[in-house]
Amino acid sequence: MTRNTSGDPPNFLGQHFLHHRKIIREIIDQAIVGDQETVLELGAGKGALTFMLAQKAGKVLAVEYDAKLVESLKQKAVPYPNIHIIHQDILKMRLPKGKFIVVSNIPYSITTPIMKMLLNAPSNGFQRGVMVVEKGAAKRFTSKWVKDGYVAAWRMYFDLTYVKEISRNHFSPPPNVDSAMITINRKATPMVPVKDYLAFRGLADYALMEPRASIDWALKGVFTPPQIRYLKRKLGLKQDVPVACLSELQWGLIFETMKQLVPRFRWPKAKKEKRGRNERIFDDRSR
């Protein structure tokens, strides 16, 4: 995890370097990196993951903001022609153009923005990832209880899995909370077509304004009462359940039913995300 040493600091806190070699090896093993693959490492730090990844990957794009750490990484990387050190604020970088995987120990305070950068545009080249994140965020992203529209949307395209807790004592200096390892894998067949991402996101944002609400209440502004009754039969719901408890399959059925039965002018709009700096594409040929 990284912090600036000069100039204006980026919007995250502190440096917590993972030093437990067994955990580092588990992360590498979970990633199953192929020798033709491009690995993006967000927050390379001292290189605990970087150089082990370089032994397996075709290319490692190691992003680090701390100028002193960047200089050290560049010196250590001289024997590794497949490592490209990128001195950049993570949230200002451009993602690779082609297919890539992510293996990273990412900064706690920008965990959600990083996840959105990777997952909010399912048309990009991100294929899968192994990430160490703050434990609370890991549980929120992987829980069966989904309270955020963007998380529901991610799950239409990716499988997010909680792997294991990682003690704060495995970092130097130790953070105030424990971490967890999660995996992210692109679905072979998405639950919603990629071209419909924004339309689905609008539905999910709307329905999850009150995660504990019943289906009837959550969807009443989109579907008519007869349509909701039809939808509940289609979903196999014999009693009211909170909208946050819906499965990925059920979300997919709700969206397809909306497309079939609801006039487009009644489709809810997706919440506006901050755009611009996270949506450019990184072309390493320009470096």
C-alpha cells in the first residue's frame, strides 16, 4: 500500500507492507498466473508480490505512487525485463487495453474506488483477480446480503469469493483492522448482456435504495401490481423477502422481465458516478 512522499498526497492513508511469506505464496498460488498473461499490481510497495509474479507472468505492470519506493523497485527490476514499473496514482492510471488479471494488496481507504475502476465497466479486459483488502470490505463485496446497486451489478459479470482472513500482524506496520483475501473471476456467461450494464445498474440502484424493503415496495415504481405478482411467481417467491436477499439468478430474471414488460421510459436511471480519470485506457507502448 502506498503513500506519497512529496507534493500533494493522493487520497489514501498509510503504508502497510505484507511480509508474511506463506500468505504471499498463497496469493500467488490463488492467482494461477500463466506465462503469457499480463498482471496488473496496484500498490507494489516494496515488491513482495512483484518479483514472484514476474517469475510466472508474461508481463507485470507494477503501479506505485511513492517516489522512493518506485526508485527502489526500478533498481530491483533491472534483471526482470517483463516488469514495467508505473509511477502513478492508482486512481489516475489507465487500464491495460488487452486482457489482464490483477494481483494486489490494495490501500484500504480507496478499496471501493479501485473495485469500481475494475468492475464498473464489464466491457474492459479485466478477467480475474486475487486481492487483499480490508476485511469489512471483503465481507460486503462477497455477502449474500447485497445493499449496493453497484455490487449487484458486479455480480452479473463476476464471481466474488471470500477466501480467508489475514491477520493485521502479517503487515508492517500493522493496520488497525484485519484484512482478507478475495478472488474475482469473470463469468463465462454473464447474467446480463454487457451492452445492458447501465440499464441493469439503474434497476439495481433503484431497487436497493431501501435494501430491507420487500420486492413489492422496492419495485413498485417500475412494475405495475399485476406485473409484480407475475414477477414473484416467476422468481418462486411465496413470501416477501428483502430485496437485498435476491440471488444473481433472480436479479437476472427481474431485469429480463423489465425488458419484456416495462416501457423503456419507466426504466430507472443509473446513479451518476464520477467519471473521467478512471475510464481511460493504459497503453504501455507509450511508456
